[in-house]
Amino acid sequence: MSSRERERGTWHVAAEDLGAYARGELAPPALWSADSHLLACAICRTRLAEAGDPGGLEAGWARLDAELDAPRPGLFESLLLRLGVADHTARLLAATSVLRRSWLAAVVFLLVTTVGAVYSSGSPILFLALAPLLPLAGVALAYGPAVDPTYEMAVVSPVHGFRLLMIRTVAVLAAGIGLNGLATLALPSYGLRALAWLLPALALTATGLALIPRLGPVLAPSLVGGAWLALLLAEAGDDGPLAPFTAAGQGAAAALAVLATGLLFLVRDRFDVFSGSAA
């Protein structure tokens, strides 16, 4: 504000700023300052009306109401924004079900219990069998009208359906694999064998995602998880390591992950139309 716009110690909006405000060209933070001042200053409101915008004050009220009503970003969302993530993407990530405290607490409890069982039994099989299912379960809870309380907000966001699912999947994998990795550190005596869950986890997650357009976001991961458990139960009676955790099984898991990822890319355009049957 210029000194010419000050009268007896009380400042008013500068003429050039007032003109820009009337034209809708005044940028923050000068815009916010002008909004606040106009609400309390009859002189500047009169000058604004004379500038040809009698509705400028109402527009200012609308901007102020929108700012006050806008939800405040949480800690995780604020961190994403500081890292340069677009605001709508940060909001969709922060709203992902698997990043809520209840889900994370449940997963941590399950992993701690499983690691305790491994120490009691002397075998990592229970952990290796469970760990691949956690990211898959996260996928089932990450997207779809039946399970996602923010689904309506998500589908009207300026994001392609496939990209939205990938955004949510990144959150799922980061949370699931990160927690699994921390649990793996609690099993140092098993060496690399304790990481045998990673490739099956990627294979199951990719397969579940690829089947979502046909089966829906709940049924597809459920069937894939059921098939994984059936395979482990079929192998449980044999002596030696379970097939998925052998060198051949790890290779098969890697191949399945690659094939499922390719199929997912081919059906990516169908993620905008499957939701009607996914409830």
C-alpha cells in the first residue's frame, strides 16, 4: 500500500490494487489482505463499487468462506505437499484407508504376533505365508464404493481411474511392504530366507489388480488370496520348504508379477467403467 493511500494512520487499499481486485487480477497475498480490509472498510467498499465491481465484496466473502470451510491438511498430507505432490493427489493419498491409524495398528499387531510365533516355532513359514497377503488386503480396501468411504470424492477428482488406482496402490505397497520389511529385520537369523515373501507379495498384488476390472476391487483380491492359501495348504503336508519359497517358486512369482503387470497395463482403460459392478 502506498503512503498516498494512508489517511491519519489508517491505510486503505491502493488504487492500483483496488483496480486489480475489481478485475479479478489481484494475486495472493495482496488479495487476502484486500479481502480482509474490504470487509471492515466502508470507504474502500464505496471505491470498489465506483471502480465498476459492486459484487466484489460478495466475491471476497465467497473466497473467505471457501478458505475457512476447506479441510486442513493433516501431517501426512502436509508432508506430501512439501515434497511437491499435487494437492489433489496428496488428498487422495492421505484419504487411503490403509494409511489410517486403525489399519496400521492392526497390521503392526498382526506382524508382531506372527514374529512372536516364528520365534516360538523356530520356522519362518507362518510369516512368509502371511506377509504377501497384507499388501493384497490393502489393495482390496484401497478403492471401490463398497469399501472406500472417500470413493465419491475420488471418482470426481481430476484423475483417470487407472491413475487413481495406481496412486492408492503406491500407498498400499509403501505401507505394506514397509511394515513387512521392518518385521523382517526382527528375523535376522534367517538371512535372505526371511525376504522370500517379497516376490510373492508383488505377484499377488499385481494379479489382484489385473483382475479388478472383471471381478471388482473386493472379489479379485479375495480370490487371489484364497488361491495363495490353497497353494500353501496343498504344500503343507510335504517335507522340505514350501514350493513358493524355493528358487523355482521365487522365479515363478517373479514371472507372474511381470505377466500380471503387463495385463494390468493392457486393461488400464477399463478402470473407468468397472465400478458399477464393484459395489
